[in-house]
Amino acid sequence: MPKTICREELLELIDRGAQVVEVLPAEEFDWKHIVGASNLPLKELTAQAAALLDRGRPVVAYCNDFQ
């Protein structure tokens, strides 16, 4: 179930092994992203792409919207 979290909660999840996934296009990921994050652009997110994630670990998906 999706949930908004703060920076401190993100750091705790990462410490416990969570996978961090940026869902914006690759150009934005290349420009700036959280260290250690993977890039799975939302427009390219397929079952095959999602299969790259470890189903035994939590996933934190994020994006950055400047609007």
C-alpha cells in the first residue's frame, strides 16, 4: 500500500535493506537521484522490468515534481 514518508523514515528503510526506485525518465535520474537508487521509469514499468526487483525486500518508489 503506498505511503508518503519523510527523509528519516527513508533512511531507516534503506538501513533495513529497502530498494529505492526512481520512477521518472532516465534523463532526470541521470541529473540527480538518491545514491544507490535504481531507475525504472513509470512509462517503461512492465512486469519484466519489475522482475528485476527483489520481491523479498520492501520497495520505496519516488519521483521529484517541481510543479
